[in-house]
Amino acid sequence: MQIKLLKAKMVLHGDTLKTLSESLGLTTRALCYKVNGVSPFKDKEMKVIKERYNLTDSEVAEIFLS
């Protein structure tokens, strides 16, 4: 996972871990675990992030599958 790229997208869209976690229906702690690779992102969470940040399929692959 490309943590820096995800965090850059968050900053560009004015998100914090708290605001993104709320949009995903997660606690901030749960999102921290996902961002730091402790637990994986679910498909539905990746879809929400893709739509929220208007990501292309290649950007999604780069962020979550690298």
C-alpha cells in the first residue's frame, strides 16, 4: 500500500483521518490500522475512497495494491 499517496489525496481533498473514517463508517483507530497495513481495506471502503477522491482505476491499484 502506498500510504503517502493516500495521505496526499486526503490532504488535497481537505480530509483528516477523522473525516475519512466517518465517511467510511469506521472509527479513527480502525482507519489508522488500515492505513498502516495492520488490517486490509475492504472492497466497499476502497470504492468509497475512489469515489470521494475521484480516483482512476490505476490510481486505486497504485494506492492499494502496491
